[in-house]
Amino acid sequence: MKYNNLFEQITLGKLDLANRIVMAPMTRSRSTEPGNIPNQIMAEYYEQRSSVGLIISEATQVSLQGQGYARTPGIFTDAQVEGWKLVTDKIHAQGGKAFLQLWHVGRVGSSIVNGLQPVAPSACIAKDTQVYTFDGASNGDVTFIPVEMPREMQQDDIAKVIEAFVQGALNAIKAGFDGVEIHAANGYLIDQFLRSNANKRTDNYGGSIDNRVRLLEEITEAVSHEIGKDKVGVRLSPFIKFKDMDDPEILDTMMAAAKMLNKIDVVYLHLCEADWDDAPEIPEDFRKELRSAYKGTIIATGNKTPKEGANLINAGLVDLIGFGRKILANPDYPERIKQDAALNEIVNTHTLFGGGGTAGYTDYPFLDSK
């Protein structure tokens, strides 16, 4: 199994899960408006969590067209790059490492959020899907609104998206990130191209599995060429169907994507697995097939206990385990695992997308502060 220098810095002892923890990307909507600019409170939030093996940032739009939710940060203006430097400086000062997740929402959007009609591989609306904005509620809460009918992308649109991902990657490195993660999961633009129910195209980007994988391949190759394959990871979500993404061919498509990513030799493949209580189990046969198809580092993220994560690592099925909400509420989560200490719980779900406040964001206590 291969690791680049960054991943060799993460302790690989089979019994020491605490040193193989990844902070999963979590949208928190704390960027500064106008401009969706990362800020000092975001820098503090990430600094607090720098003891993990790797931070993967919240999803970050590569263009205004790529934004689907209010106050999510971008990586396409100089001001956004400067804002992210506040974050990476804090992370690196604590000895941490961070990849920026590059994002385009595709059809999961509304002109109410960014003033633009959503775009997608095909003019198919995502049924029963919502995004959110802020309407000035006194508690800072979000207002959910339905997505709009997207416009089918033309070749020029596709070329602009590829260019936006490349420029976003270059900007991320300029902002001090150690690498980028291409978001090809969870029903967003690249995932929409991958799935036959969302992609009804008849050109080179639709129809066959090879064609539906093409956009991911072209983006990944272009980004890898510009910043180096050792700085590029990709996130996929083979078993997640929300945002109207139920595709009977998806597992075959995901395996084709994994083989393609192995050929490009990206540094990691990040599986986004369902994180609700009754979520489907990932079949072991799928994990074994994936391990055979893709030889690099595999990260698995979902609602796993430390024991479940350690079992997957010890079985050789994955290499690193991503945690989301547990790290959200426990900035010192690796230390808590080492000590088998009690965990903070999320106090108020209304603060998950808090629109800028510190409550439920930077105020969760560390072990030594109790």
C-alpha cells in the first residue's frame, strides 16, 4: 500500500486509531457576507481541531454558480484566498494538515441563494430536495427552500466547470492548504454526472458508464496536472441516495470510477457513508472489491464508533476513519479516544448552520477545561 509523505506523517500503528482520525467536511455556514469569505472565527474553529491526522475542510464552492447554500465559503476570489490563509496558518501552527474540499452543487441550488439558475448534466429537477438561506430570524436559524429546475449544461459550461476546479485547486494551494479533495459525492454536480437517473445526456458525458465517469476523470486529471497527484483526493458516496439520486447502476459506476482514480494515482479515495442511525451497512464484499480496484489510501466516513473504525482498519479494508459530528462537538476527539473519555453532545442542532455565531461552533469544551 502506498502513502505519500503527508500520509506517512499519520501514525499507522494498527491499534492506535486516535492517530488515524480524519476530520470530515462539515458545512457550517459561518463565512462573512458579502463575498462568502472565510474569517477569524472559522480559523479558531479549525485550529481547535488540529490534533486530528488530517482536516478536510467544509465544502467550498469553486464559483458563484457552484454555490447552493447561504454563507458557505468560496475559493474563487482573492479575498476568499486571503481568508483561508487565516485558517491554514492556524492549523499549521498547531502542527496540523488540511485539504480543502472543492465543491459545485449543480442542480442542488436556487437563484434565491446566488442569483443564478442552477446548472446540471440534464434538465432534471432534484425532487424533494431543499437548500437554505437566512431570512433574519432572531435565533439566526436558516430557512429551507426548494431547489429550482436546472439548465442543461452545454460543452462550454462543462469546460468552465473544469477550469473552475483547476483554479480552485491552485487557489487552495496559494491559501496554504496541503492539498484538495474533489467533491464527487452526495448528489452534487459531479455525482449528478455519475448517475444515470440524473444524467440523461446523449453526448460524450452521458449514456455509458465510461461517459458518465468522464467529467470526474477530466477534472481529476486537470487538477492533478496543476498541483500534483500527491495533493489530490476524491470523495464518492456509493450508497447514499438522498437528493433524488437513486441509480440502479451506481455500484458498477463507482467501481469504474475507483479504477480510473487508481490509474491517475490520486493520493486518497474518501467514502462518504450514510451517518444516520438506521443507515444501510456497507457490504464487506464491496469494500474488498474497492480495495482491489484502488490501491491508495482509503478513508471511510460515517456514523462509526471508534471500535468499528478500528475493526475496518485492522481488517485492511480502509486506512483512515473520518468523523464529523463527534469532532464538531469534541475538538479534542483524538485525545478523548486515547483516554476513553466521555464525549460532549451537540447541544442545539439549530447552531449547526448558525450563520456566523460562536454558539455551537467554537464553544465546545476541551477535556482540560472542565
